[in-house]
Amino acid sequence: MPSAIAEIPGLTYSPDYLNSDEQAQLLTLIDQQTWLTDLKRRVQHYGYRYDYKTRKVDENFYLGPLPEWLTPLAKRLHTDGYIADAPDQAIINEYEAGQGIARHVDCIPCFGDTIISLSLGSACVMVYTEIATQHEVPILLTPGSLVVMQGKSRYDWMHAIPARKSDVLHGQVIKRGRRVSVTFRKVILQH
Ligand SMILES: O=C(O)CCC(=O)C(=O)O
């Protein structure tokens, strides 16, 4: 395990979860769907719509089951033991070079204890920040990899993708291209 990952309790990183053919097929399917354009970056929401204004999901935002083309992957993550319940929500984010996502903890009352992000396209650095200490740890996410947030990494650390065109890691400049991520979650409904 690279030492940076060991600094973040509860974080698992699995490179090459999807092989290059699987990555290309999934990216083609994603690009055949409709992108939402209300944010700076384009997104697609499945299962439940996430409301960026109220920062939550509830039963009124149910869109239907995950689409047929995404369901096998959601099930595979579950049967491979990455998540206790099969995910029922996915957000696909597209980042052109220079785009990012502000640091955040995924909605605690809305989503279960496991958040899984699959990377496609370009590599990028995700920066984890421990809330209590503001200690930052950059983690390189390569195409086909999974990053799984559970425990402290899910609840006590924020994650962000700085909006920049390249990342510098261990003195090496890594240029960014278009990255597409698929983040899987299990929704918790409040009653
Ligand atoms: O792009 C990613 O890997 C992470 C996306 C994310 O943090 C989110 O959708 O909340």
C-alpha cells in the first residue's frame, strides 16, 4: 500500500479495477447519455438526484433503479465486497483539465458509510484533508482505479479535486486531460 493511503484511515485504493477495454466501453456508454449542465462541470445522476442547493437527497428525488448499463458494475462492487449493500445511487462527474470539485464530506444523513469512486479517462490528484487537523494528503487516482471511503476517511476527512490543469506529485508534473468519475453510494431514507 503506498504510504500516503495509509495516512488516511478507512481509505482503500484499488488500481486497475477495470481493464482498459472495460474502461473504454463504460466511457462510451456514459457519453451516450444526457449530461446535466447546471454546474461548471457536467454531471449525470442515477437512482436519486442529489440536490446541490440543499446538499441532500430524499425520497422525492428518486429517479428509478440504476440503468441497465450501470447495474452490473454496481452489483460487482457489492459481490467483490467493496460495499455491504448494492449501491442505488450514482453520480457521474466530468472534469475537463482545469476543472475540479470543492472539498467536502459526502452528505452524512443521505448516504451510507461507503462511498466508491471509479476513475476513467485522465488521472488526477484527489486531496484529502483531515477536518480536525487540516492535514492534507494528495492521492493520485489513475484510470480504472477505485477509491473507497469508509470510516474516518468517509466522515472525518474532506476530499477535493483542485481546479488545475496539472498536478505535481513527488516532484513530478502530471498533466490532466478529461477525467470522468462514477461515484456509487447507498441512499439512506429518513422516515
Ligand atoms: O470525482 C470524484 O472522484 C469524486 C466525486 C465526488 O467527490 C462527489 O461526487 O461528491
